[in-house]
Amino acid sequence: MTTARLQSPTGPPPESGTNSLPSWREPALVGLGALGVYLVTLARFSCWGDSSELTLVGLTGAIAHPTGYPLYSLLSMGVAPLGSSVGASPTVVQGLLSAVPMALASAGITRLAGQLGALPVAAVGAGAGFALLREPWEQAVVPEVYGMHVAWLTVILLAALRFDQRPSARNLAWMALVVGLGLSHH
């Protein structure tokens, strides 16, 4: 299978495995840093918009407004009992379903940038910069579905890049799985 590669003024991007970005260190640091910021600023009580509805979905097992967000709703119902067992407010517990995926997305963006040939400092800047943008940060600290959307999109892009760099039936199946799970979220 032949794939087209974008050419930069300094030449083609490095092939898989030649990138100096470790597979986990910088992305993990960016993700943990983002999660730390999100946890400090996490909403403690009921919020505006869909946040209250999504919190109730977790507590009651109801169905959210269309599309229903099946994957988010199932996860929400799974974590809701944990809140009462540790004395946390339902908003905080449901807010973690936004903060954790958005932090994972920031880590994924760092990894994606590194795999596309960015220097480690640029890859870290991309992931951390995304984490601290107004919209991702606002959506990461309230019960909302967007953190999970961005996390799935990042995983889909990483899977597509892996398939592009190493085409195989296994990598295609992995990509199909993450696309399917991402669709089940919406």
C-alpha cells in the first residue's frame, strides 16, 4: 500500500521509530499536568447547561437528550455510586468523566504531534497548549460530553496514523474498534 506524505521545507517527516519523543514520558507528564489543573478548578456543585441533566443521568439511569450519549451514560451510571461511597458531590464525580478524558486527549495530542515529527518541546507545547485553551478547559471542569468526544477523536487519529505507518489487518481492526466505540459515545 502506498501512502502520500506531506513534504516540509526541511524534508519528509521522520519514519516511525526515528522520532526522539518517548512513547509515554512527555504525553504522560502533559496529561497529568492537565488533570491536576482540571481537578483544582473542577466544579463542585450543579452547573449550567447540560451538566445538571448529565449528572442526573448518572444518578437515575435516565436517558439524556438526543442522541442519548450511550457510552457516556453507561460510564456515568457506573461511577455515580462511587461518589456517595466517598462522600463526594455528584457533580464532582460526574465532572471526572470530563476532566480525565480531556487530560487524556491532551496527552494524546502530545503523542500525535511527536509521531508527526514535532520536536519534543513542540509536542509538549501542543498538548499543554490545547489543555489550557479556554474551551477545552471549560468543558473539562463540568459534567459534559465534549471531553470524551475529544479523547475519542485523538485515539482515532493515533490509530489512523499507526495504520498509515504500519498497514496490517490488526492495525485496521484496532482502528475500526476505536471508531466504533467513538461513535457509540455520540
